[in-house]
Amino acid sequence: MTINLINLEIISPAKELPNNFKNVKSYTYNAHSIVKADKITILSPDPFSPGESQLNLPVNTALDIKYYVQEKVKFTYALTGVILNPTTDTLEIKIKANYQIKVGL
């Protein structure tokens, strides 16, 4: 099982700096589960150039996450980052992830 795409979109009304993705200096996207407690880094772009309201995350499409995502297992994502300036408004963000699952007999 791999992740092929992760996209973040600000769904609240369009915002000026510092309340959009251009204010993000760096970020990391990690995951872990109760089965595999060690965290895996799904991505950590350096450098990157975000858009104002959308951010396409450059995922590692070769990273197999099948042991992190199993039946009845809690799978946790953590997006952390550094911003250039404090935000002055609340941002509502929608996250879209696309997974590829290969099944064999």
C-alpha cells in the first residue's frame, strides 16, 4: 500500500498573507499506528514553493505503509511545520489523500 497524492486546500474564504500557504517556511508529514509505533516520514520537502490556497505535497510513492494501515488499527497523521509570521485568522483546511492498494493471491 502506498500513498500517491496528498493535497491540502484552504476552504475558508481566500486570505492574504500571513493567512495562506505562502506563510509556510517548512513542513513535515509523519505517520504512525498502534501496531507500528515508530514514526515514518511520508514527506519533508526542501525546498518547496506553495501556492496561496493549495499545497500539493511531494509524497514518497515508494514508501510501503501496509503495516501501518491494518484492519481495526488506528493510523495517525501529523503535519507539522514552521511559519514565517503568526497567522491572524483561523484557516479551515481540507486534506485529500490518494492511496494505491495492490492485492495478490
